[in-house]
Amino acid sequence: MAFTREQIEATMKAKGYAWFEGIKDFDLNIVGIRNSATGTKVTNLFDDWMTLSYKENGQWKFHQWNCTTDPGTKAVKEYHASNGVARVVPGQYRGSHMIGLHQGKYEALKQQKPIKVFRDDNRDMNFDENKIEEGIFGINIHHSSATGTSTYVENWSEGCQVFANIDDFNKFMTICRKAKDIHGNSFTYTLIESSNIV
């Protein structure tokens, strides 16, 4: 499914979320889109989207990449948190991330401020949405395989927002580094449902 920057902007504004208009270059709007068509089913696929909207030299730029905003099958069945696997609650999280090391291994967007997550601990392959926690849980934005494109999520995500393709992720991080040089090491992440798209 392809979206436009105008759709993302309209949806963000309709929800009352901050939309960075790009007075300076690389004022990033990082917006994840959860695929509402799959409901609460664990699909184990990279069937969500990561979008990026910003201005460069006064002109809007827009990118859309395949990702997952949901944990995969292995993570749901073998989660490491005692109270269940995490799944980000849709919303806007101001200054939630910074460029840092994911698991101490490589640069990614690392959670630095609290985020709300659903907790699911029954392993029934459907995401429960009745228990919410808020805190710093290592909900990072990172890549899956370091080569090519991953097909299945498995435990690439236990709550993280994860790119399917390494080249897409590298392009995303190149833009984030440019933004850091201009605006500092703080990034706002917003998660919306595809059913919310205007």
C-alpha cells in the first residue's frame, strides 16, 4: 500500500499531533503505520510501513519503507519480559529516540524517553490490547538482517520498530544523522493505524 506525504500530514494534524513544517532542513516527521487490515493477528510479516517526511532546500521529501511495528511469532511465544511481549500503543512520543547503539552493536534510533506499550503474555498468536505499561523498554528503531531483505519477523522485534531491508534502514539513518547535525540528537516517533489515514 502506498501513501502520500499529504495523507500523512493530514492524518497527523487531524489527530492533533505535532507536524514539523521544516523551517530548517531535515526537521523529521518519523511516522510508523500499522497495517489495520491484519487486526490483532500475529502475521510474522513485515507488513507495516515506516514513513519519513521532511524538507531539504525548502522542498518536501517523502519516503515509505516496509517494516514491522509488531513482534513476530518467535517473540510472541518466547518473550523475555516476564509480563509479556511489548507492542507499541499508537500515539506520538515527543523526543522519544536518539541515535545510539542498538544492543551495543550498531547505530540505530534508541529509545530515550517513555513509550506506552501493550503487554501480551498468553502466547495465543493474537495481540491483546487490555494491558498497557509506560516506560523505557528498549523500543528501538533498527534493522533486521544485515544483508538484503528479511521475510519473517520472528524475534527481530519484541516491540521494536524494525526495517525489513538493510538498504532502506541505512538510507533512513543517513537522513537521521543529517537531522542530528542540525537539530540535535532527539527524534519524535509517531505510530498511527492505516485505518486512520485521511
